[in-house]
Amino acid sequence: SLENVQTDVQDLTRGLDNAKRELSVRQTMKNVEIRSLEEFINFAQDRIDRLVKDAKSAQDVFNQCVEYF
């Protein structure tokens, strides 16, 4: 359902935010490998942004459909 999609997108967004916080913490530490985390965040950010945009579009279309009927 649309609610499940929205919940999943919110969970994914929160997870990415947690990964960004983890990266910030690791950047302050010495001798800690962060390259793989940086690559993951860069890779995931575009996908999360598209998911958020698509979820918003789905909600808008659903609302238009409800108003029509």
C-alpha cells in the first residue's frame, strides 16, 4: 500500500542519515578507513532522493484520484 511505501522511504532516509552521522564521527578519528562508507553514502544518496521524489509523486497522484472519484 501507499502507506507502506512511505514508511519504507522514511526508514531508508533515516538509515542514510545515520550513515552520514557515522561518517562524520569516523572522520574525526585517526587511522580509520572511511572510503567504503563514503562510497556507500554517495551511491545511496541519489537512489534515496529518487525514491523520495517518486513517493511524493505517488501520493500526489493518489490524492488527485481520490478527489476525482
